[in-house]
Amino acid sequence: MDFARTMKEKAKKLQKRIVLPEGSEERTIAAAVELVRHEYAKEVTLLAAREDVVKNAKGADLSGITIIDPTTSEWLPEFTEEYHELRKRKGMTPEQAAEDIKHFLRFGAMMVRLGKTDALVSGALSATADVLRAGLTIIGTVSGIKTASSCFIMDTHDEKWGAGGLLAFADCAVIPLPTSEQLSDIAVASAATFKSLVGAEPVVAMLSFSTKGSGGDNEDVLRVQEGVKLARQKAPELLLDGEFQADAALIPAITEKKAPGSPITGKVNTLIFPDLGAGNIGYKLVQRLAGADAFGPFLQGFAKPISDLSRGCSVDDIVTTSCVTMVQSAG
């Protein structure tokens, strides 16, 4: 399965709307042009002063792209009121809300919150923490989940792994040392991400250096074990098991030896790592040594979809991430 092409095809069929808040950034403008040219979106919005977009477009055809300046938009009164309502318990005044909502990330997040667009992609210029902060403050998390996290889709190009060669790895980019509660949120959110993007039923393994208690009473083992229990409570219908060593999760013969009767034997497509170190190292090893393609990180757990980009992203990275995020918006 060619994941990137599939996401683009799905986005083209869905015809969702997307906002790119870093509207004057050259790669972002080029990506917007591509999104419109290939008809991957119903509406593409750039947030910036029009003259800045035109200057950095370098003669590119901007027809079909909506350009909104957050500092002069007709939506400012509505957005200011909503933002003040969200933040007044934190001591924010109406005057401060009116000024703060003009920031491109907050304005874009408010567009998503109020249904002015379906999805948001940013990060070519912004730090991940800033994208997360805007999302958590304005969009919030989905009901039943308190944690925003991230997920990579790994295309191994080998159909014996996951669903047609695709696996989800989480969390590889956001939470350094998740608590048991956070691990359970990551597991549930990752399952939802996998289903929405890949279209297959998620089968989740929660990873550790221990399999079914072999690591004893180590606190990191107990943390994952408790995460498994909490995830089952939150999503009893989800096919999930743990804690597992990676080989015990992925190789049926080892699963049967170390965890006989596990319901996920030979079916795993979603791997939940015990911490950010393991997740980040794990996805990079699979990417570099196995020649897998790593797509993401895609943010998850939010009430409405937003995605973060690497500041070294290419135009095609922005296009692909935008298509993925619009597919997520379809549920």
C-alpha cells in the first residue's frame, strides 16, 4: 500500500477544508498551490497579510486559495468572544483576548473549533510546543481522553507486518515519560488514528522490556501494566494486550510461547511504546535499517484534527500531512 498516495486519493474524494496558519512561509504557499491544483481540498486557507503571501509566492498562481489576515478579519469579534470565554477563568481580560487571538496559530485553531474549516496543519516555522498549546487551549481533547499525543504510520513495504505492511507507532514525538493514564490515552487515540487512516481494525500491543510480568516489579513494567488495564476500561471493545516485548508482540511463535492465548497473536498493527526514548529510537531504527517510510508525526487525541510539521519539512511533506489531517477530520 502506498500510504501517501492513498491519503491524497482519500482527501480528494472527501473534499474537506484546511487552514495553513503559516501563510507567508514559502513552502506553505507552495503546498497550498499544490493542494488546490490537485483538488485535494474543498478550500485551502492561508493566514497572513495578502501582500506577504504575494511577495513570497514568487509568481505562483494563487487563484483558488483563500487568504485571511488574522489582524483584520471580520471574524475577530466572534473569535475574541469565544477565546475570552475559554480563558476568563485563567484571568484573561477581553482586551487581552482580542490581542492574543490575532496570533496565527490561535486564530487557525479557533477556525477549527468554530467550524470555519475542518483541519489545521502548522509547524514549518513553529515549535511543536506552540502548535500543541494552541490546540489544547482552543480545540481541546476528545471526550474521554485527556492527553494529546502523536502517532507515526510506518510503511514497511512488507505485507506480513501489520495491515498490508502498515503499522502505527506511538508516542514517538510528544510525551517523554507517559504515566499509566497517559499510556492508556495514547493506546486508545492511536487505535482511532490507525482505523481512520488505514481503514483496518486496530490491534494494539503495549510494549515493554517485559512480557506478562517477566520483568518483575520494576516500576516501568508496572506502569505499562496499569496502562493496559486503564485502556481496556476506556475502550473495552478494542483488541489490545500487554505488556509485551517487541518480538513477543510481533512474532506469533514467540507470542504463543510467552503469552499463550493472547487475543492479539499474529494480528498486531499498532505498537505503543513505554516512553518517548523507546518510541523515537524504535521508529528511526525501522525507518533506517528496514527501509520503511515513516509518515508523521500526526497529532492525536484532539477533539478536531490538527497536525504538526518538522521545521525541515518539504513541500510534499506539507501536502501529504494536510491530506492525512483532512482524512482524520472525516472520522
